[in-house]
Amino acid sequence: MSPTQIIFLIAAYFIVLILISYFTGQEDSNDAFFKANKSAPWYLVAFGMIGASLSGVTFISVPGAVETKQFGYLQVVFGYFFGYLVIAYVLLPLYYRMNLTSIYTYLRDRFGNTSYKTGSVAFLISRTVGAAFRLFLVAKVLQLLVFDNLGMPFPVTVIITIALIWLYTFKGGIKTIIFTDTLQTLFMLISVVVTISFLATALDLNGMSEIYTNVKDSAMSKVFFLDDSNDAQFFIKSFLAGMFITITMTGLDQDMMQKNLTCRNLKDAQKNMVVFSIVLIFVNILFLALGLMLTQYAQQNGITATKDDLFPTIAMMPEIGVLTSAFFILGLIAAAYSSADSALTSLTTSFCIDIIELDKKPEDQQKGIRKRVHIMVSIVLVAVIILFDSLFKDVSVIWELFKAAGYTYGPLLGLFAFGILTKAELKDNYVWIIAVIAPILSYFINMYSAELFNGYKIGFEILIVNGLLTYLGLILIRRK
């Protein structure tokens, strides 16, 4: 596809999103923006959450990592499933019982205002970093495919990307996102299926049975790594990391929980979570199969692209055809914006509710304040993505994302675990100190883990270490 064709495709896609925003944003109220008036159908939420959970990072990085990490990522995905069950039957009942708009309000009621602000700031940092990572990857791909040819600098690409998201979320907020996420998830899955169909033909695979046999018999489809506990992909490490990544990056994350809190009642929210968690396993298998076939195609045709460059490079080759390339672009922007739009809305929600306490402002000023915060958050995301461009060059972004999450979400894990598992009260004024010290200690433990633990290298489970250090620190400041 030519840059002009890609721009036309992106423009048409956003016209559809803006039309959805127009019809869903008729009620420009804070209640609709933050909670969709608690009227969202659970099945729409569940389907849309697939795209929000996967994002452009999964769309690009998971297939690109198969060559070096095989299907080891699936061990993490199995951990996700059990993490979602914890969310459905431990956290969601708590949130619905308290009728929360921001889930961090729980920390205020449980411990006090400092804990509340600490949890909110931890989320704001975590989600800003996570959303920036996701958008950074997609902006880089669009820069490579389109905007370099037009002589447009990368910062301008980022500004356009964020501006488009702001354009279709500034009125309807979460109410709009529930519907746009559904559409975006559909485009993303169609893109993967279309690409697999092309690759199957190119690799002389006829029908699903031959595709299955090809994947099963490949050395790259190894799932379980059970031999070396020092291996970063060792099963127990990956499984537990996946479980706790889910509990924190979904269950303790305002972005993901804000969607669940739009369901009519707790039972609908739990149905959403359970169905979503099952479907997500099969969707990730689909992405891994895609990565295996992309690698085989690259090896067969002398293509040297690897990691995050693999899928975009092959998808835009003339041999693959305009239709497949078009669906790749649609899938890519759908994957990117299905996570980024909700991040922009949830960051706005958390800052309004948790930091500046919007509900305490004069009622006639609340909507205006919310809209100004929405713009401010957009500007911050632009700045962070541009910063990432100077820091991360030849990396697989999904692994960097999980590493970052281990440090930023750890204090949230420790705080919520302490609140739910104990009845102890805290010296609230000291909580922020623990939330700062725990990630710093985790960083040094991770850096020197091989020396400290006889060759054992910490991987994604640094999140668990961080959460545990936070929990132990909170024990030290509990009230007698």
C-alpha cells in the first residue's frame, strides 16, 4: 500500500469512530463520561476488553517474539486466567458494594487520604507509562510506513495520533469507548485471520488441520519451560507473574475496571470477566500461531526483519496483497486505539476524581474542569511518547512494558492486598514513603538477583517482589 492509501484508510476509520462518538456522546454529562450511566451490556464490555487488553503491543510484539521465546508467553496467559477469576470474585464484589467511580476511593475509606492519593498517583504513573509504551510502538510503525515518506517528524506523528483519540472521546468518554472498543476488537481479529490465511497459502498449508499440524510440529511452538528455574521463562515464574500482572494491571487499574463498573450489576460484570478471560486464551494462541507462521515465511523468503519489525515488514510487502495490507493497518490502529482511548479516559477520570476531587467543585464548573484535564492528559502522553523515542530503540516493547509494570504497579498490589487480607489500620501519613522505597529496593534486587540468589534471575515476577516489599513495609507502619 502507498502512503496515500494508508492515510485514506486511517481517515475513513476515524470518520467511523467519530460518528460513533457523535451518537454515543449526545449526553455530555460527567456520569456518562465516567460510568456510562451504569447501563452498558456486559457482552459488549467483554468483547471490547479483548482489544483493550491486547493493544498494539500484543498485535506487534507477541508475534515478533515467537522466534526467540517460542510459545512461552502462553504460560503468562494461563496465569492471566486465574488472575481474572480473582478479579471477578474478590475485587469486583468489593467495588460494586462500595458503588465506586474510582476504585482508589477504597483506599481512602480503608486507610485514609494519604493512602488514597498514593494509590491514585501510582495508577497515574503506571497507566501513563503503559499507554505511552503502546502508542509509541504504533506511532513508530505508522512513522515507518507513512510519515517518513512524507517528511513528517516523529513528534508530529505522535501529536496527530493523540489528537485523533481526544477528538472521539472528549464528549462521550467511557460510554463512547465501550462501542468503539467493540468495533476495534473486531477489526483486530479479522486482521489476524486474514494474515494467517495468506501465510497458510504461501506456506502451502491447506485447511485448518494442516495449519494446526504445522504449528504443533514446529520447535517454536514449545509452551512449557520446566527445566531451569533460573530461566526467565520458567513455568512457575511466568504463571505467577501472569496472574499478578492481571490482578494489578486489570483489577487494580482504573482503566480496565472503569469498563467493568459500567455494567448494570455485579453479576453482569462477573459474567463479562469470566467470558472475556476464556476467550482471551484462544485469541493469544491465535497471535502466537501468527508469529510462528510469520517467522517461517520470513525464513523461507530471506526476510531479515525480527521482533517488533517482523509483522509490519511482511504485512506491507507487495507480495502479500493490498487487501491483507489494508487489514493489517486496520488491525494495528484498532489495537492501538482500543487501549489508548480508554487510557486517556481513565487517566482523566482518576485525576478528576482522585487528585482534584471534582465532586467537591461547584457543579456548574465540573464539566469544564473535566474537559481541561482531558486536554492536559493528552499533552502529557505526547511528551512521554516522545521521551520513549529517545530511550527505546531495538527492543521488544511488550517485555519492556511488563518490566515497567513490575515497578509501577507493585505499591498498588501491596496496598490492596494489605487492605483486603488484614483488618489492621495504618499510620496513613507514612504510606507514601513505603510506596517509594519498595520499587527502589525491587530495582536493586532485580539488578543483582543472580548474585543474591545463586544464579536465579528475576523476570516478570519482580511485580510480586515489589508488592511483597510494599506489604511488609505496611506491616511496619501499622497502628498498634
